[in-house]
Amino acid sequence: MRLSNYIIQHWWGKISLTRAFWVNLVLVFIVLQIAQQFLFPPFIENEVAVTSVVIIYLIVVKLIIYPWQLVGVLRVCNHCIRSDSGRAWASVAQFALVASLAATLVTTLETYQSLQIFKQNLLQKAIPMEQPLYSLDLIEGGTLIHLRGPFQIGITNKVEELINRNSGISGIILDSVGGQIYEGRGLARVIREHGLRTYSLDHCLSSCTTAFIAGTERTLGANAKLGFHEYITHSIIPSVNVNNEQAKDMAIFLKQGVSPWFLEKMFNQPPQGMWWPEVDELLDAGVVQQVDYSLGVGGRATKD
């Protein structure tokens, strides 16, 4: 059967209920959920491109594919009920469709709202600023990167480009309040791939700690502190689950040898709060491997 004929037959409810529901609705949904993970950060590192992908996703998936799925299954259910063949399963499928429709409307609304927030952020960033939102400086004779400022979309690419242009880089200093969780993971990947040591001279909070923990050696300066709290998202990615995102970063910490007791406390503080572990806690848990009291007090903090 040609694909075009199959699509038409589903639309008019001329296939079996089993195939319409489990293949065309459930299986297609699962495939789309898997595929969408590769359409957003860190796989796309450009803010305008992310917005475009979200709009295309909404049009294709929510306005074309989903109505095709919904209408086809409903028509099959009606055929089953009228012919009295599989009436019970058709009723169950109809109930599932109602739940599916409600969930789709909610996620579509959330995606639209977060897209508006994202659009406002882009407009704000388009206004000239006296200082960039983040900075990347080479210090210590070009052996260290000093990253200061929030994790914006695209920062992973900028760091990787800097590393590729400078072969002598062996570590990165992270002084950031965090930001995009996908960029935190993206930076963690770059740090692992290049075998970089990580440092913080001042503060490394939220998603910044995901990048910090990826270091082959992790060092705090004299006045540095790490901060942890529960994630909050105004994500433009459909179906983002905060608990799932936190679990992904906990897995990164666990892989880097951090104690389970520490992981249990990482996200206990609400998004507006912050947990500031003591240095002894960080050392005992394996988050930090050493404290260098010369860092931040005249050591390794000057720009070339």
C-alpha cells in the first residue's frame, strides 16, 4: 500500500481500530517525541533557528499530523460502534482521544506562551547594551578560559570555537548564575571531550554547576561558592518535564563520582531559593576535589 493511500484510508476511517489507534496514534506520537529531542538545544545553538523550529513543529505536528490522527481514529471508532463490532474497544479509544486532546491543547498553549516569552527575550537582546550578557576571556597565557555571565543559547558553540582556535587551553573558570540547562549540558560535553579542568573564582550556580562537575579536576577559589536549586522552565520545547531535566543532570553528577546523599539535596530548594553547600560538604561529596586559596586573591585572575 502506497503511503498516500494509507494516509487517506486512515483519514476516512477505513483501516482497523488496532492499526489506527496503536500505530497511527500511539506509535507515531512516540516517534515524534523521540525525534523532537534532536530539534532543539543543544543540537541547535542559534536562537532564531530555535524559534523557527518551534513554529514549524507547531504547524506540522499540532495542526497537520495530530488532526489527521484524531479524525482518523474517531471515524474508525464510529464505524465500529455503528456496526457493533468492537464497540467496547471503540469506546475506550474515544475516551483516550478525549484525554489526548485535552493534553495536546494544554501543551500547545504552554508552547505558545513560552514562545512569546522567548520572542520578548530576543527583542530585549536586540537592544544595544554597554556590556555583553556573558564574556569569554583567555587568561594565564592562553591556557584558561574565564567565562563570566549567564548561559545563553549558543554559548556552548562559542566556547568550543575558542578551544578549537587555541590548542593550549587546559581549563575553564566558570563564574555564572547559570541559565539555559541545555547549555549547561552542552558545556559539560565540551569540557569532557577536551579533558578540561574546571574552576570557579566567585560563584557557579544552577546549570553552571552541571558544566563545573564535568571537569577532570574541580577546584574552588578562596571566595567561590556553588549554588543549587530546583529548576524552573519557560521552555519553548513541548512537553518539557522539570523533574526529568533534573534527573538528567543528577545522572551527570553521579557519573562524575558525586555521593548519592548530595544528589538527594541538590534540588530541594525552590526556584527562588538557593542551597549553598559548605566547602567541607562539597569536598566530602566529591563535587569539588580541592580548594586553592590563591585563586581569586591575585592568582589566575588577570586577563592577558
